Amino acid sequence: MKGMTFDNQFVQQLPADSIVDNYPRQVQGACYSWVKPKKMASPSLVSYSKEAAQLLDLTKEDCESERFTQIFAGNEQLNGMATYSTSYGGHQFGHWAGQLGDGRAINLGEIVNKKGDRWALQLKGAGPTPYSRTADGLAVLRSSVREFLCSEAMYHLGVPTTRALSLLSTGEEVVRDMLYDGNPAPEPGAVVCRLAPSFTRFGHFQYYAQQDAQLLKQFVDHTIITDFPHLPEPSTLTYIQWFEEVCRLTCDMVVEWMRVGFVHGVMNTDNMSILGLTIDYGPYGWLEPYDLNWTPNTTDATHHRYAFGQQSQIAHWNLYQLANAIYPLIDEVEPLEKALNAYADRYARKWLRMMTQKLGFSSVQRVEDNQLIKQLLLFFNAFETDMTIFFRRLSDVQLHRDTFKAVEALEQLRPAFYAEEMDKESEKMITEWLEHYAQRSQQDPASALERKTLMDNVNPKYVLRNYLAQLAIDKAEQGDHSMVNELLKVLSQPYEEQPDKEHLNQKRPDWAKYKVGCSMLSCSS
Ligand code: AMP
Ligand code: MG
């Protein structure tokens, strides 16, 4: 842990809550409250990410030391650390929820690593804070395994995300009513240390905007200077440029979610990172059959507000709320509207480019490709298909004019389909699509090898399938951490063939279809 240099800009630049006692309250006129993590009974290391450790210049010896366990369970603090929780608000499920804040996150400060990059450190589940309301500020092992594995899996997939350094069990029990059905039960507690250049959310701006214009301005200026250092110094023009950039970052993040089949599950404005990072891994899920209407979050089962196919529109809605919050600094509607309109155009363009890459085309033929993709999605809608397996296997299909046969291609794709038998209508749809796809590919100047390389770099072989995460959790709860570590390793190379790991690239087995934790999750964590 030597050489970790802290440079805690957030607490140095921004106003602190004047109360230092730790009890739930409304905090006004301040961006954060000082708070110490709770002492945990007997923490022990479940897993750590060596790639994330490198970001902090930590060695294997550091990470495997008892001191590391004590520090990242919150029991000990390093020199230079500052422990605090921040205040923010947010729209939850479309409604303004008032103050939320870091209810179970305690920041440890910011590090500047040897390369000069800034990383903020945050413990999730380290005990109550002034923002915990009636809850305990703790996290259970099951949700912590999910956050830890998914953060790192997303990073290796190339999706913008917060990172996870460590996963520790605390040796304490935490009571949770997992399904909110009146059956609370004790579960093992855990703490994750996560990393990000900044943990600032849309909800921070919203909450300060509601209080006073000066606090909002101070926070926006701080964000621009610290998190967007390439922008000119704060001015009205810079605020506009900054908002345009936030729109672009958010758009690109959602396109990436759509590429890999990720459903965030709770896209409330407090869960939207200002840097366009995927943040707050709660009741998220990975598509099993491709389904635009699917959400893993049982809290959202009626309205499907945060379903897979809604994510772009919801991100756009969230950006509207951010625009409303920062409007007083700009005092003009038009530039904000322009940026919001640009989001929609950018999304359509980027989504199409992303989908054509998944299909292996070196460039976009807008009208034809839109049509081709529409046809494919209609088929997915008609016949349950695992998109990860489908696209990955598609890159092995030979499309050469002289040898291509749709029936053979269909055989190759068979493992992607959920039903064993395909009805005539679906078979006709996919066969026609394959014919059309082969013709389109034959016009593309890319060679067969180039096509396969392009496809295999955007279509992962391994994703954190819901049931795999659950199997790893079941074992971890019995004290066996092997599958957590196995998944961490396999998912660190999601685009590589790993012949001895084929069992981790299988569609959801039937037993997992209605199993809690697999494709049905609540916010309870
Ligand atoms: P989420 O939907 O998980 O992003 O959480 C929404 C809000 O509830 C945030 O302010 C969280 O900090 C807070 N929260 C969630 N779980 C807990 C908990 N166990 N203890 C305290 N606050 C929590
Ligand atoms: Mg949250």
C-alpha cells in the first residue's frame, strides 16, 4: 500500500455538512458529510481484481495482505484517506424522490496513480451514513458478488463502467427480505471497494439545483475542472459544451449495453454517472432470449420502464432532467434542446453502426441494413434466441456465394435457440433472413477473415449470464469462492475462445427460468 498518494479534490473543493455525528438527516447546503465506516467483525478476502489493483499501483502482495483486508473492509484507514458520503437526489421510476445520497457508500478519497490518472475509491456496504434513511448501510454477499463480477466483466467487454477492486465478506449477518414478501432472513454481509474517476451522478446536480444556484454552480465548476479537464475553464459556453459531452457519453454507454445484451434494471437519475459509466449494479440482468420488453427487476415488472428496449429513451429522459437542473447556469433553452436532439440522432447512428458490426459489415448501407436488422429482430421476437450465442456462431457461417447454404447455416446456429423444434413460420423467417444476409455480406469488400475478426471483437463469447452469477453466489454463500474466481478470470477475456470453458457459454438452463436471483431480482441488496 506504499506509494498510494491521495489528492482529495472533492472534499477540498466542496462544502461539507457541518454536523459530524452519524445519524439519518436531511443535509442542505453541503455536498458531503464526514462519516467513518463501521467496524466489521471478521472480514476476509473473497476476491480481488488484479487489473483494478494495477490502477492503484497495488501489488499481489499488497492485495493478499491482512492489511488490505482490514482497509477495504473499512476497519482501518490509510494516511491521507478521507471518509465521507455525498448528498444527492434523484428521480426514481419517473418521480422526484428528494434527498437520496450515499446511503451505503462511503468514499475513501481520490488517488492519483503513477500514470497521473485520478481514481476515487468507494466502499459499498460499509455501514450507515447520514443518507441511510431507515436502512442499515450494509450489503449482502449475493449483491456484492454481482456488483464485483459485473463491473469487471463490463470493463473487459469494453463497456464504460465503474470498476471493482475487492470483494470481502464481513463475518457479519445482514437481514434482508429478499423478495419483499415478509420473509426477512439473515444473509452473509460483504463490502465491495469500487473505483471510478468520479462517482458523480445526475442526481447530484438535481439536488443542488433544488437548493441554491450558487451551490449548483460551484459543483458544476468543480466537475468540469476535475472530471472534464480537457474542457475550457467554466463559462456559459463551457457549460453547454459540457452538457453536449455528457449527452454523447451517455448515448455511447447505452449503445454498448445494447451490443452486449445488458439491462441495467434501475435507471433512476441517481444511478446515472456524469461520466457515462455504468454505475450501481443492482437488479441488472443479461438477456437470455432476446426480448426488448425484458427486465430482471421485479419492482418494475408491471411497467417495464427500464426494460432492455427502453434504455435509450430512459437515458434521454434522464438527460432532460439533468438539463432542467443545470438550466439556471445557461439561462437559454435552445442549446440544451439542441444537445438533447443530437442525442437521439447520435443514438440512431451509433446503434445502426454497432448492429452492422455485429453482423460483420465493414461499412453501413443505411436503408438496406436497417431493413435487414429489423427482419432479424422480428425473428428474435418470434422465436426465442440467445443473442450472445447467435452472433458469436454467425461469424463461423461461410457466406461465400458458391458454397453458402441457408439450411447448413441454420444448423450452425441451432445452439442459440431455446426451443428444440422450430416451427415452419420461424424457419421460413430465419432462412430468408440468412439468404438476405449472405447477399449483403457478399457485397461487402471485407474478406471472410476480416469479417470474422470484426465480428469476434464485438460479439463476446462469454458474458455474466444470470444463472452463472447465481451459481457462483450459491457456492460463495457456502464459503466456496472458486466459481467467483473462475468467472472473474474467464470474463477477463470475453472475446477469446476458451475451449475448456465452453460450459460457461451455454444458454440459460430450464431450472433457472423462474429461479429467484437468476432472471428475477428485487432491489433488495
Ligand atoms: P439504489 O436503487 O440501490 O441505487 O439505491 C437508492 C438509494 O437507496 C440510494 O440513496 C442508496 O444509497 C440507498 N440505499 C440502498 N440500499 C441501502 C441500504 N442497505 N442502506 C442504506 N441505504 C441504502
Ligand atoms: Mg444507486
